[in-house]
Amino acid sequence: MNNLFSYTIEANISLLILVSLFILAFRQLSFFGLNRYLLIALVSFCTLVPFLKFKTDSVELIDSKTKPNPEILQQEQLDYSNAHLSIESEEQPNLWDRMEFKKILAYAYLVIAGFFLTRLVYRSLKLLFYLKKMDFQKHQGIKVIAPFNRFNNCSIFHYIVMDRNTLESPEGKLIFAHEAQHILKGHAWDKLYIELMCCFFWINPAIYWVRKELHRLHEFQVDRAVGECYGKTDYASFLLNLTQQHQQLDYMQSRILKNQNELVERVDRLMRNLSPRTKGYQYLLLVPCICVLIVSFSFINPPKEKITVSGAVKNGAKTIVLDPGHGGKDSGGTNSKGLKEKDLTLQACKMIQNELEKEGFQVVLTHSKDEFMMLKDRAAFTGDALISIHFDVDPSNAKRPIGLLYPKAVELPKIQDQSRELAFRLTQNLQKHGLNTQKPAESHSHAILRGAKIPALIVSLGNMNTFSNTLDPEFISAFAQALKTSLSE
């Protein structure tokens, strides 16, 4: 539903921009047929532009061996003190968080659009069913039916609704010729298509302006054709005589007259000379505008996994994603001195980041300040490895070994194997740097591991009660060196 929300926003913004351009650059031109097709094309383009995305290079995962490393198999046989890790659990969001405001808006938008579409289908089918039952008279190959309900002197697809007794009168001939031109040019299909678009863009005032403008262009186009056949002066006089008539007209019909202002404009356009052909070059303005829309929306709404930093390699360096555990409203654990785990994990990640960047790694933090993020969003980062940093809280103030968790039963078996190998490799290197560790354990209940798109670990750096407000730089440096060696092997 978030994708649907983004799609509707982009489509509606595109429609507003392109309609504004049409009003400024093309509306006064007398290329009525071209403007008619242009309007339809612009509306259609707005429904497609959110799908026009530029493809970026995909992120390559670590090309690790899928077969177990003999050293790792030997490491698994060692007897470690596998103490319990107090790691951040998957938070169950409340009802409002699960629904999300965007989803509520998207559902509401769909429901209202569905209502308008259902109403349009019902009215259209009802009208067609009514037309099928009515008697008709063929005149010049066109079916003519008597006025009914609010329909009079109009065309409905291949029907003309008018008083059949007036077909041979001067006025009747002009009315028939006018409506026959609507049928010949297929204007009813334009109207039906725009009504469908009104169901989709129901919240956008621009679509209702397009519907009105399209009717205006239809009338200009037909007036020009009938005026050339019967004479502009005589046809203009006929239109002026219709000002005394009062007609109630429906949205599906082609209208001869709407109101006094429209009549004045129609007569003016009928008598005015056509725009010079050189004015057609103005339509080239559409090219840069459409290109800007495509490029803009290609990057405004990228795929979820690319919202964060790409794992693309720069000068051969690997990209490491560090995740400071907890944050914002989720404080994590608190030690006996009142130090919160979220503050310690953020400090640790920044120190590790500094050490790794000295070694040429690209390091990205899932959040660089005290803020809350859903675990599924933190797991969506891409790169070469994801390391989520945490601490335990042991009231005994005893030192705890570093603990590691790697994912189990994930969708991508390759990610599971790579994470497992990284966990045991890191454990070996931590021991080589003099840091006490416990045997890595597997986990299938932690969202940040289960949802990771790259090799991922949860690392507990020990008991918070054994740390002061400032972490030991030598400890962090040793951990970073072990991590660097593990990622380079």
C-alpha cells in the first residue's frame, strides 16, 4: 500500500504540472485536433510516469564459499560458556503502526475511486440498456432516436438524440450535421475515457479541468468542420439563435450549447483565423518537461532496499553497515549508573566506524543520532555485511564475553551460510586479539537477522555494568581490527 500511496502522489503531481504547462503554452492555439489528442496523451502519461524507473546497479553480496570451512567446523566443537545474550527483541508495533497512515490514505483513496468507478459503470450500462430498447430511425446511415429524460439534441456514441420531425428543417439539418461530426470524430470515446480517469484522479481538480477543456475542444473542432460545410456566417447565426433555448444536458452527451460565455468563445474561435504552423514548435516544450518528470520520479521513489546507501564498491572498498541497537523511544537496557544501552551502542558504532574507515572501509550507520527505527527498516540496508551492536546488563557486574548471533531459517540460504561463516571467523579473530568470546549461536526470532538482505550478525560487546560512560578505545580498536580481518578474508 505504501507503493500505491507513492504512485498516486506522483501521478497526481505529474497531472498538475502537465496541465499547467498545457494552459500556459498550448490552450490558445487553434490546433484543436492536436490539442485533443495531446490532453488524452498527457493524462495517460501521468498514469504511467511513476512506473518509469531507471535501473541502478544491483548490490553484489559477499562471494563467500557456501561449503563449511574446516576451521569453522573445528571451532564449533569447542566448548564455550554460552551465556544468555540480552539482545534487542523484535518489537510488536501497535495497531496504528501496523496500519500506517500512508496505508490508511491509500485504502481510502482506493475505496472512493472504486465508488466512482462503480457509479460510472452502472450509469453507462443503464444508458446502453435503455438505448437498446428504444426505436430508432436511420438518417444518412446514423441512428436517430427521440429525446428522452434529459437527453436532447446530442449524440451518444453512434446514436443522435433529436426530434426526428425536424430532420428536414434548416435548424434540424445543422443540428444533425453537428452531432454527426461528433460521432465521426469519436468524441464519445474521449468522454468515456476521461470519465474513467476522473474515477482514478478523483481528488485532483486538474482532471475536471481536462474534462471541461476536452468538451471545449470537441465543440471547436466540430464547429470548424460544420462551418466549412455550411458557411461560417450562417452557422454562427444559428448558434446565436440557440441562446433562447434552454436545454438540460448530461455528462455523456456532446453539447451544442452550454452557456452564454461558451457560445461567445465558440463563435469567436469559429470566425478567427487558424494559428500559423510555426506555432507548432511550441509543442517541443513538452520534451524537457516530460524528461524532468521521468528523471525526478525515478529517484524520488526508489525501491525500499535502495532507500539507504548502496553497497556499490568504491575503489575496491567494502561497505559495512553498523546498526546501533535500540534508539529513540526504545532505550534498551540501563546499567547501575543510569547509562542507557541506546547511548552506548551509538557511541560504540561511531568509534568502530572511525577505526574501519581508517582501514579503507566504507561504513554506514543505520541511524547516526538517537532515533527510533523499525527493525525491518534497519534490516533493509545494503552493503557487504550488517553488524548490529548491543550490550548485556548483568546485575552481578561480572565481565561477559562477546556474544554473536547469526540468522537461521532465512529466505536466502546463501545469506545464512555467509552469516554463519562470518560469525565463526570473527570469533576466531576476536580471540587472536585477546578478547573473550563465546560460541556463536543461531537465531530465527530476530527481525534484523531474518530480514537482512546481506550477511548479518548481532554482536553483544559485554556487560554494560563493566563499562563507564566512555568506552575503552583499545577495546574498540581490537574489536574493529578483528572485524576488519574477518571481512577481508
